[in-house]
Amino acid sequence: MEVLIAAVMMTVAVLGLLGSSTSISQQMGAGRRQMMAASIAQRRLDSLLSVPCSALSATPTGSGVSSGIQESWTVSGSGATRRVTLSLVLPRLKTPYTYTTLVPCQ
């Protein structure tokens, strides 16, 4: 009888571990996607920051694809700063990641 109870308890424990491993795997995948999006966003923002403000204002929107990730950006504002908003759409995700920064102009 004790062996049967122990076997049932082991089965419940193993099933619990399997359920949590699926959740952990999904969270790790989401973390990987966020890291990739942040890396691509940093590269794009760095390239936009290297452009003079007059050129940023002349082309207020843009788009591209990097590593299968769709990018689009808008530049707004005038005077001493420009606001750059970058949206990234990753494959199989419905909601884009959006990053916003202010660019100082001299």
C-alpha cells in the first residue's frame, strides 16, 4: 500500500514539474525575444543619433527589416530636441515593442 501511495505522489510531482517547465520555457523564449528587440532597437537608435537633426527632420518616418524583425520609426519635434519613436514587430507577436528617445540638437 505504501508503495502505491509513493508512486501516486511521484506521479503528481513529475506532472507538476512538467507543467512548470512549460511555463519556464515560454518565459525564456519571451526573454530572448525582448533581448533581440532591444539589441536591434539600440542599433537603429544609434544610427539615427548619428544623423544631423536637419536630416532627421527632413525624413520624419522610415522603415526597415533587420533579422526578420520589422522596424518603423517616426521623428517629431523642433528646436533643441527631436523625439524618435521606434516600433519593432517580431515574428509571431501581435504587439510591437516601442522605444522612444529624445535626440539633442545643436
